[in-house]
Amino acid sequence: MKTSVSGTETHPSGDKRLKMLDATIKRHQYQQDALIEILHRASELFGYLELDLLLYIAHSLKLPPSRVYGVATFYHLFSLAPKGKHSCVVCTGTACYVKGAQQILNSLEDVTHIRAGETTADGEISLMTARCLGACGIAPAVVFDGVVLGAQTLESVCKQVGQWQNNGTK
């Protein structure tokens, strides 16, 4: 194991984040059923879950890479690409869908010039979907930078994203 100038151990790669991830994996005793917690920690450390990191986790837990990838892509809180400065998550669950979530998503894709799951070229906005936010009573629900708002309309959502776009160009 390498030792840095400060005397603390680092991962053989030199990346201290991997050392911290290894500590999390060890704390969970390499248990495969701790996969979600380990992915969450990796996401906190790296900001997103790139393919090499998913393979590293799969190898560490002795899991098939397909299982790790499947879990990482199933939950909307995990991202496989760098996230933008702002995030917009449109709920596409049944209640939200019936109340217009698909039209909201289509409008956002037009306004931002990106598809769901992508980030604008300037790194300002990430547009995502969630299978269900569990906020059916306030459908359609949209999450702006971690804040859930209900009864959203095309106008209210496009106004919020437009503010982000205008602030990013100043």
C-alpha cells in the first residue's frame, strides 16, 4: 500500500477516494447485499458511477458486472455520467403520467435540447426521470435540485429551467 506525504495510506492507484470506498466495502464485510449502500458511497465520493467504478465494485463484491450495472441503472439517484450544476427529475409514475408528465418531459427536452438522462453541453442542467417519487397525491411531481414540487405545469417547469439557463449565460 502506498503512503502519501502526510503519512496516510492511499489506494495503489493513488486515488484517496478508492481508499475510502474500500473502507466502506470492508465495513460491510464484502457482503453482496450491501451493494446499494456501496453504490451510494461511491456516488458520493466520485459524483457519478462510471463504468470502471462499477466494474471495480463488482470485482470487490464478487458480483457479476451485469448485476451491479442493473442496480445502478434501476435507481434514479445513481448517475452514470457527470451531473449538471442543476438537476430536474420528472416523475413518470402512473399518477404523474396521467396528469401530463410526458408532455412536461417533452417540453423540457425541447427547451434544454437534451434527452432524459443527459446533461447540457455547458454542464448547467441534467434532465432525468424517476419511475415513481411516491408523491402521487401532488401529481405531476418534478424535483428541482432536490426539492419536490407538485401540481407542475408546462409553464411552471419551463419557467424554472429557463431561469437556470439565463443564470448560466450571465
